[in-house]
Amino acid sequence: MISGSWLKRVHSLLAPGQDHCLACGREGKHSSRLPGICEHCAAAVPWIIRPRCPKCGRHVGCPDCARGNDASSLIRNRSAVAYSSEMREWLGRYKYRGDERFAEVLGVMLDQAYGMLKAEMETLAIPEREGDMAMAAKVQPGRVAAAVGQYFRALPEGWKVLLSRLSFPAASSQHPPLPVYAARSGNARGWEADLLVPVPVSGVRLAERGFNQAERLAQLLSARRNIPVMELLLRAHHTGKQSFKTRAERLADMRRAFVPNPAWTGEFAEKLLFSARSNSGNTRHFPACSPPLKIIILDDIYTTGSTIRACAEVLQKMVSSAGREAEIYSLTWARS
């Protein structure tokens, strides 16, 4: 007679294995959405689906933004989850205890926040696009031709000769004009960021942890969204652990806490800032229609926002000094 223990051993060999959940440690069916996390723990994740504060992305009332005195360059922040006790444990195991297995799941969660930001920005652009199309539909062809003729007559002679040699397809009433908003997003995929910039850590923190969690998150998001990462900022001084400080202390700490990173500023200027400059000499000239650079600052937690706003100010100055404009956003894994 076959013993029950022997049957159990055979069943364990033949049945599909169930790995232990990274969060709770129990065996069970893993979530298809979060790698390494069981369905029970995945169902308990406090996702921020509809932020209550449109500015900082907080899921509950936000007294900081309600004050209305935020003059920073940051347009908006979005976070994947609320910083609950369970989420604090997840981040602590990765950030302080070096459990690298959490890297992928945190990256997947941050990607959800990017998707939310992308969808919001594309939705906000719809009224502007419809307004542009309505305006384009009201323009009379005769007025357009007169305006083009006047513009052409005002051009230098060299430009007239060049344009006269170009051939353009004949106008047809069967083909509607291209919408004037077509170049707004920069590509056919809709709204996309141009650059990811991780919040830097001090040398003290880097020595303690061995890595910068914001940089790792940026790299994970970059791999999923094909957006370049540049470490454009450095910590000018060590600010100590922010989690133990009051809001006023955090704000004071962040004054002049970040500076441009000379190791990356050259590549930043060449690839992004000056990629659209004129070919006539080395003049840093940009067409009037050059879209603003869409930069996203990456960090693990948004608490008061003082760190991210300080980073945004430095980035804005870097871009403005080159004669460009920037739209600066931020993504964090959690919002406290």
C-alpha cells in the first residue's frame, strides 16, 4: 500500500511550484501584475488612482498645496501608492536592508504612476487640440494665401531662391489640413517625457546603502519606457535623515542643497539642450516653435516636496540659461 507521505512527495515534484511571496513570505499564487508578490498582498496595495490634490498627487487633503504659495517650477507630482505601514516595510527592505528582489516590483509600480501622469497630460491637451482645430477650420484659404504671400515677399532674396526650388504637392479639397497640434507632443505616441533625472544622495548615504534608490528606480522606468536617464544633479552638502525632521527643518535643509553635476552637463547640453540649435555657426538659437523639454524628477517618497522642488529649481535654471524652456514634473513611488 502506498503511504500518504510518499504521495505527497510525488505530488510536490509533479505539481507546479509556488514560490514564496516577497512581502509576506507565504506560498501562494503570484500576482500577474506585481512580480514576486502574492495575490493577497497585491490586492492590499494602496494605489493612488484618483489623487485628491492635482498638484502634488496626494490621495487625501493637502494643506501644503492649499496654502497656494508654491512658486516652484514643479508642474505636478504623481505617486504610485500611499505610504502605508505595509509600503514602508517594502521600501525599507529594499532601501535599508538591501533586498534587491524588490527592485523589479517597485519599478513596475512606479511605471503605473508614469502611465497615470501620461494619461492626465494627454487628457488635458484635448481641449487645446480641439481649440486649435476649430481655429484652423475658421481660417479662410484666401486669407492664408495672402498672409503667405506677404511673408514670402518679406524674406531675404537667398531664402526666396531656395524656396522657389522646392516642390510641394498641390492642394486638394479632399485632404483636410494637418492639425496644428500635430507637433505638440513631439511624437506619434502622445505625451512622453524627454528625460528622467533621479534625486541624488549624498556621499554619506551612498556609502551606507551602496546605491541610490532613486537612480535605480529611474533606470527601471527608463528600461520600460525608453526614456534616457541623466544624473544632472549633485548634493552640495549632507542634509541628514529627512524622516526625523519637521516640515520647517526640511525646507531649510533644501536651500542650496543641489548643484549641477559637471560630469553630465556637457552630454545634457549636446543631446537635449542644443540638439535643435541652428547650423549657422555655434549660435545657440532655437526655433520659436521648439517644444519645452519635459523633464521628470524621480524619487522614492514625496513628503513635503521640498527635495523635489529644490531639484526642479536647479534644473529650470540649467535649461533657461541655455535659452530653452522646460516643463518639470516628478514621479515618486510613494506619497506620504
